[in-house]
Amino acid sequence: MLEVTKKDDEYAGRLTFLGVLFFMVILILIARVAYLQLYDGEYYAGLADGNRIRIIPTIAPRGTFFDRNGQLLVTNRPGFTVSLLPLTEPISPEVIERVSRLLNVPVEEIQRRIDIHYSFDPIKIKQDVTADIISIIEEQKNDYRGVIIEVQPVRNYILKQEGAHTFGYVSEISDAELETKKSQGYKSGDIVGKFGLERVYDKEIRGINGGEQVEVDVAGKPVQILGKKEPTPGYDLILTIDRDLQVATEKAVDEILTEIGANAAAAVVLNPQNGEILAMVSRPAFDPNLFAHGISVKDWNVINNNPYHPMDNKTITGEYPPGSTFKIVTGTAALAAGVVTPDEQIFDSGTHWLVPKGNASGEALGWLNFHEALAHSDNVYFYEMGNRLGADRLESYAQMFGLGKETGIDLPYESPGIADWKEYKMEVYGDEFYLSEIMDAAIGQGFNLVTPLQAAMVTGEIAANGKRFKPHLVRRMVTQDGDLVRDFPPELLSELQVEPYIIKLVQDGLREVTVTGTAASSFRGFPYPIAGKTGTAENSQGRDHGWFVAYAPFENPCVSVAVIVEQGGFGSQSAVPIGRKILEAAFEIMNKRGPF
């Protein structure tokens, strides 16, 4: 009996312990639920919403480019993008393989995009797809779970290759760019400006994306739209470019290149009174529309394998010996420094008396004053100007004209040229500058290098009585409704520190170039007074480069032109015909609309 009672007490104790333990577990669970509800309730509610609510972004259209007269240059058109949207589960390998075959995008590339994706945004796989691809995906939805079709704006460059180097192009952000721009709100798959104005003003013209807040069911299918935020379009750019003059300049360059059998050239037209770029052409060119929807390997190879480098904007990156166009600088320097008077006669016997250097074709022009020497581009005369000035003084005037440094135009990758020849030679070759090299520099040869834009600026400074304005391509930035966001007024950079009569002497000499000098035959019968200078730059890689610079009208200039034809031979035979066609178009436009 005593043994039974002892066992009952033992069982009762165990039951009591289990009861207490069970009570404690229940109490802990209740406390935990209370804690989750009271303290972490909002956090877990957010997670729950995250499982059933998705934000599907709507891409903002990029700002439109207009010319100075309101004509469309760059705009957007609707396009369709195939994207992945893993709402409730990862995209299956079978779907990835199917999408790869349909879009001709490697599986590895699709997987890479998935791996680097860090948000709930759709993962863009291919943009601007054709209607047949859309039909296949829509008709076979069950085979393409997690694949969606997005309607997105696609950049449309109306003039195609015309103006390509100025407008630039857009493409998908690269991994390297994303690393540097992630903090600015950029995401994988974003379309960004890569070149030209698209790159420089990308932040302002890309807009702010909108989106839809969508509730989905357990299968990931949309149930209802909970909210919507409309995208904010990017700002529009009103450019300084004149579309009609741009097209005419492109046509002039293409016609003459075909006629003379050359392959590369550049032309710049600007208003010397305010620095506005009116036209800018680089050849060969490319169609930026190819990049807007993802360039194919075939198209890229055609561009990349072209030996004349279509992707280079030769107007600002091409560095060339200026040839005889540099005599504008040498002549200004010689007159301003007082090493020669306008009427002093210098004898050209065919070669200079100190160094056996002569004219390009070996001719001897006899006695010449300043105007005659500039009009006929006499080398011997300007060799002597280099001899009298010396390297230091000639360099200082070249730099006064703004050479040897970037102009500051609102385009990327501008080259500075070279105007510190002595320093450059010592740094690169470790040697002194000799008299023969000073003479070469005086006629635009040797280490002397300029870009076509710089050549147009030098000519423009003479046209504008010594004023040098910062070149620019944008006049105004406006909202889509036309409200002004930012104005781009003319910016005076410097003035030539020479007497006005010196500039007038150079102006008169440049006028004679087109009346009695090296460009006279090409401008015989031209109905408007202009001033200009031809040039031929020696080229160690082949035929000489041909130059022509000019400004018009002579009395009240609003157009400054620079043209270079790579390996075009004499400037009078290659660049001058292009320059004439450009000036003809400019005067035709001015007769209709007035001065630029």
C-alpha cells in the first residue's frame, strides 16, 4: 500500500511539472505573439505587402531636341521591350532557355542580368522587339511564366547619320557606369546617354520614371492596380543648330568626298558674334538609331572596322596641322608685334635666304607686301615672319587666339591641340626648338596642331573684331510645356590684345584671298562678299589634308566656317568647294529668315 502511494505521488509530480512547463510554453508563445503584434507588427505587415504588392516602373520619355527654329531633330517613338518579372518565384531555367532562343540572346547574358538585379523592377532582356516576338509571348503565356512585354519610349534620331556626332546616342547602362552612378538613382537596364549631347545633358533630359503599384495573387498574376504615378518627361533642348544648314553641310561634304575620292572630312559652321554652333559634320558617320535598341554584332563590326573611324567626332577630336590657315595667326602676330609693316616689301625668290624652304609648288612670287602675301599664301614671306617673331612670341599669340586648349564646347572628348611647340618637343623628344621648326610653325606645320572647331574659332575672332565667344550647342532648356528651365547666353572668353587697325588689315587680306588669291577661281561670280583662307597641311601618312576657313558676310559676319578634307590634297581643290556650297546654303537661308 505504501509502495502504490509513493508511485501516485511521483506521477502527480510529473504531471504538475508538465503542466507548469506547458503553461510556460503557452505564456512564452502568447508573449511572443504580443511582441510581434505590438513592436514588430508594422515591419511584418510590410513584408506581407511585399509578397503581394509589386511596383512596376514606367520609363520616362527623354527630352526632345529641336533646332533653333523649332524643327524636330531627336524625339521618341513607342517600342516594346521583353523583360523578366519574377513576382513570386525565380524564373525557371526552361523559361530562360526559351527566351534565349526566341530573342537570340545568350543564356549566360540573361543569367548575368538576373544575377546583378537587385530590385523588384523588371529585368530588361531585349528592347524594341518586333511584333512577331510579341505575338509568340502573348499566345504562349504558360510557356513564358515571368516574361512580360513593356511599352517603352525608344530614341528616334530623325536625321539618322546627319548630326550623329553632335546629338550622340543612347544605350543601356554598362556595369562599370552603374557602379559609379548607382548612388544617383541609376539602375541596371536604364537607358543613358553615351555620346554627344545625349551624354552631356543626360541627367536633365532623362526624366523621372513613374510606375504602377500592382497587387498579385499567389501565382504572381496581377489582381488589381492599387496606385499609379505618371512618369515625368525629361527637359527638352532647343539647340543652336539650324537643321536646314546642317543638312546642306552634310550634303556638301558627301558630294565633294565622292567627287574627289576622299573618305574623311569635318566641317564646322558657327556664329562668331555669339559662339552658337550652326552646323557640325564629321565623316564618316554612323546611324545612332542602331544603338537605341541595342546594336547588333554585325552593325558594330561595320562601324568598328572602318579605318576612318566613324565614331570619332573629327570636328573636336581630330588634331591636324592647320597649314596655311595658321597664317591668320602669324600675320596678326607679326603686325601687332611690329616686326613688319603692312607695306614692307619682302622678296620671294622661291626659297628663304636662311633655310632652304620654299612654296609648295616651288613657285617664286617676287616682291610682296602683307596683303599680297596673305592673299597668295606665300610661304617664304611667312617663313620670314616666323624668323622675326621667334618661337616664344609666336606661341604667345597662338595661345591668345585660344589655341592649345579646349574651347569648352558642350560635347565630350574635346582635344586641346598643340600650341606650346617648344615645350612639347623638349618633353617628347628631349631636344631644343630650331629655326627651321619656328618657320614650319609659322605656316601651320611641324608640331602645330588644331581641331576644325579651333580653326573656325580663329577665323571667327577676326570676323568678330577680336572677340572670342565660347562655342555652344544649346540655346535653351525647357519643360515639355515650353517653360524655361535654363538659358544659355553668349559667353565672352577673351579678346585679342591687338589694335583694331591690325585686325582690319587681316580682314582685308582675307577678303583678297577670295577676290584675287588662292580661292578666287572657286568664288568667281559668287554674289556675296566673303573672306577666307585656303590651306594645305602636309601629312606623313598619305596625301596632304585640304583646309578652307571663311566668314560671311564680309561687312557684318554671322557665319564662320572651317572645313578639312583628310588626304584631300590642295585645300583649293578639296575643302574650298565644300566651303562654297556651305556658304551658298547659308546665304539662301539668311535671305529667307534673316541673319543667324
